[in-house]
Amino acid sequence: MLAFETDCHIFDGCGFPAPGLHSFVFKPLFSIGGYDFNKPMLLALLGSIAIIGFFWVAFGKAKVVPGKLQMVGEAGYDFVRRGIVYEALGKKEGDKYVPFMVSLFFFVWIMNLWSIIPVAQFPVTSIIAFPAGLALIVYVLWMYLTFKKHGFTGGLKNITGYDKSLGGILPMVVVLEFFSNVLVRPFTHAVRLFANMFAGHLLIVMFTIASWYLLNGIGIAYAGVSFVMTILMTAFELFIQAVQAYVFVLLACNYVQGALAEHH
């Protein structure tokens, strides 16, 4: 809900129209074969097109002396490649995963960035289905690489932390490691991104609506404070959006690194 969609103001005898779960529920724009297509889906589609279009234009006709767009594209690509992938996996192992990690980083970042873009004003990743879907892709890749690298028995040892030298506590370690790796890791991978974007958007919406709600009588003074908080929260959200994209991809790289590591 946008602030100006309500006529409610302080001292008008109406309560504060606080944001809540209803702020994350959207009516379908249209339906196809019983499947509803709503605003978050539209933003995800537009974001994907924007990312593909940008890199297509930036690198479609790459030059030795890059233009401005190519320089921006190269800077973003190189940041993920050197700053995340190479740091976690090394150059030799990391090169083959760079395209996937670059795609993952910019997709998550753009989905987050929709939160502060006028008209859109909604982070797609605050809908749990999107982070969960991305985490599932990383999880499948992680499991595939684990068993491909180590075989079935070696893969089980890898994800359960099996080590004979642990002695009597080995069964407890195996159960805990299995539970942590197979169930907790993908859950926390998705929830970390979702929770941060959900909370950030809720705060921005709350201060935005509060600015409008207080815009009446003596409340105007408080409305100004609330509006300043809206600006500050939006600026802070810009930082968090980039950090969460970075963390999501860094964890994905760490999972791949763990899958490829030799088990001892």
C-alpha cells in the first residue's frame, strides 16, 4: 500500500494504518491456465530482461578499448569473479563457476533494488518463494558436485563429517552434520536474504505511511522527522541490498568449495 492510498490522518479520529503482511500480497495482474501472474513476478521478469539486455549490449560487441557501458559491465563482472569466486574457490576451480555466480549476484541485487525504484517500490526477494528457489538451485548444484567428486560413499562422508578419529562422539557428529548440511543450510541460505529484505521494506513502508499520516495540524513537525527517517532508511537499504547479494553468492561459493574439498 502506498502512503497516499489512504485519507487517514492523525487527529481525524482514525488509527494508524500500519503496514503488515497485507503489504506483501498483490492481486493478480492476469491469469494463464489457472496460474496467477502478479507484481513480484512481473518485476522478476523485467529484472531478468534488464540484466540480460545490459550484458548483451555491454559485451555483444566487446572492444579492446571499452566504451562506458562495457567498462561498467567489466567492473561488475570482475568484482564477482575476483572479489567473491576467486577468493572462495581459487582461480583454477573458480573459473568454470564464474558465469553462474555473476548471474546469481546480479539477479539477487536487481531483485533487491526494485525496493527503492519509483513505481515498483517492492523487493522481489521479500517474497520467500524467490530466495527459496535460488537457494534450491544452489543446493542441487552443491549436492551434485559433492557426489560427483567423491562418489556415493565419499559424498555421504563429506556431508556428515564422518571421521573415525572422533571415536565415541562420531554418531552424534554424523547426525548433527547431516541435519545441518542437508536441512539447515538451504533453509538459512534462503531465509537470510528473505528476512533482511522483508524487514527493510516493512520499515520503509512504515515510515512512509507515518509521514503521510502525521501530515495534519501539529503533527506536521513529526511528519518531517518521519520523512527524514524514510530517506535514511532508503539509503541504508541501498547498502543492505548490495550486501545481501554479496553474502548470498559468497555462501553459494562456500558450498561449492565444500563440495570440491577433499574429505579427510
